[in-house]
Amino acid sequence: MSPFWVRMADTQFVLPLGLVWKLKTVIGGHAFEIAAVVCALDAPGAYPILLGRPWLHYTNIKQNW
């Protein structure tokens, strides 16, 4: 169990199961090491992974709105 709560987009609070540091993953053909907060979500349509603002900043992603 982690020592903090995560506020979800629907304003619900979830207690994460834990943290994974330096998780090696490939996104769009590029390899990254990310830190992941692991949550057990029972919501239908929940995404298996959400990449947040720290990752967007680190990778210098340009959003095309």
C-alpha cells in the first residue's frame, strides 16, 4: 500500500497498491523508463495506463489541439 491517495478525474479518491520505479516501456516506438502508480480499478472502460504531466514534460511532447 502506498502512503498517499490519488484523486481520479471523476473526483473519487483511490488508495494505490504501490509504486513501480524505472518501469521500462515502449510508447510510439520509443523506449522510456517511467514511474508508475499502481491502482486496482474496477471501472468499465478504465485505461491500463495513464501518462501524466511529468512524462509529457520530460519527453517534450507537443500537443496538437
